[in-house]
Amino acid sequence: MNMLLPTSTAGSLPKPLWLAQPETLWSPWKLQGEELIEGKQDALRVVLHDQQQAGIDIVSDGEQTRQHFVTTFIEHLEGVDFQKRETVRIRDRYDASVPSVVGAVSRPKPVFVEDARFLRAQTDRPIKWALPGPMTMIDTLYDGHYKSREKLAWEFARILNQESKELEAAGVDIIQFDEPAFNVFFDEVNDWGIAALEKAAEGLKCETAVHICYGYGIKANTDWKQSLGAEWRQYEEVFPKLQKSSIGMVSLECQHARVPMDLIELLRGKKVMVGAIDVATDVIETPEEVADLLRKALQFVDADKLYPCTNCGMAPLSRRVANAKLRALSEGAALLRRELTA
Ligand SMILES: [Zn+2]
């Protein structure tokens, strides 16, 4: 990217009401078959338009092509039985009924490559595509086959690498792996989590990113955040090793987070997508608030490596709120950009 402070979003954006129930996380599709394919494409066009109107520089599909950021990808794989369900604890936080790994996992055909090609054809701006990271994938499944979190993560990394290479060939500029699990399983992250992530990104020439956050503004996550105390130092556990990794960019939650900003120093040298928009509230940030947070981040990230972003996805918000937050992000970044170039 040649421009200073290019803006983007961390992930999902609200879906139009004719595609899925708004302000609801993981809501089922309202369309089927051919109508669903067309509906997703139309929704993608709408959220692309909204991002561009708001002045977002690096655009995405806003996850209009998926119901859930992890399971939609896994649904396309072989070796996972969605009928055979077991209850497991997700990120040590809440119980959920999840599908089972019943055999060797593989990707019989590309998952999002056609969707990415469609997005590429609609815009000249750089595009970012999100995939679940290996550790977050295994944390959303019951494994009755490999019986080893590490081994299963390694298999998923191999599959993610196949998908990533095809996304890159389809014209994706940044491939982002979502790893909220990195904020929970520190020992595993350092033992094999980052290695699995590097395997997923192996050989890519496009930009690679990892998104680590404290989750959507749903109750299980906000309750968990309440339990974390006055300072959130989770990032401190994984940043040193991430700094040495081959992953180029790190996407973080910073707005209204109790994360000490100086932890970002541990990533010095990496490009950092600084979350300057809180996705857990309908209150719209002012451009000045966004600029203030980014200005603080500049103490720990070189200006040419600072990427203003949202804390996480905005799927559960109304379209009105999400669009206003996109504008605040882009106007806040513009304020600071003017200061830096004055
Ligand atoms: Zn997130």
C-alpha cells in the first residue's frame, strides 16, 4: 500500500434483511439454491458499495458469503460429520454443540475462491479475505479421529494453505486468519499455534494477517471480558513469538479495550491493524476519538505500518450503525493523515 493509514474492517458486516435476519449473529439464510447464490452476490455488492462510500481503503466481502466465520468453511470439508454432534467448551468460555471429526479431513474443492473472484471483479481497491485460523477451527469441533489438537490443527493448516494459494491467484491482496483462540490458549499458541498459522500462510506472496480479538459483543464474550480484570495482558503472551513469525500483519482490538497500548511495542516491525472502532456498542465513535486512539498507537507502530481498523466484525449491528462507524473510521484516519503530512 502506498497510501498512509489505509483503513479496513476486521471482518463481517451486517447482512441485508432479505438475505438473513439482521442484528442476529449466525442467523440462517432466508433464500435457497440459485436464489441464495444470487442473494449473496447482491449482498456483497451492497456492502462493497457501503465500504467504498464510507471511504474504506481495503475492502472485503463483509462475510456476506458465510453464515459463521468458522463453520461455513468447515462445512465444505470432508471428514467432518455435521449430524454427529458433541458438546464442547468453546475458548474455555461457553458450551456449544459442535460437529465431529470422523475421518481424515480434506478440501474436495475450493470454498471461497469463486466469491473472491466475484469481489475482485467489482472493485479496483485492495481486497482482504478472512479465513478461520487452524487453532480456532479445532476449538469449534469435537475430534474423534486424530485425538490430538496439534495434529488436527496441522491438517487444517494444510487445507487453509491450499485455499489461500487459490485466493491469492484470484487476486486477493491480504489473506487474514482469524485466531480469537490465540487470546486463550497461550501455551499451545507458543508450542504449535503460530507454527500452524505459518504453515497455513506458507509460500504466499500476498500480505498475510492474523486477527486476534476479544470477540463479538455477545454476552459470553462481554461476561468473559468483565472477568479479565483492569488490564488485559493476553496479547503479551503471544506477541513476542508472533513478532518473530512470517505473518506480516496483526489485527487487534484496541478501542475501549483494557489492553495496555504499549504491548504493541512487542510487535515492532509488523504491520498492525489497530482496532479503533468498538463493535460491542451502538455508540458511534467521533472521528476525533478514532484519531486520538490511532495517535496513541503511533508511539508503538511506525506510521507506514499502521492500518486503522475495527475491533472485530460488525455483523450483529444494524446497518445504520455499522455504516456510521465505517465513516467515523475513515474520517478519523483522514484527520490523522492530514496531521502527519502537514
Ligand atoms: Zn474478532
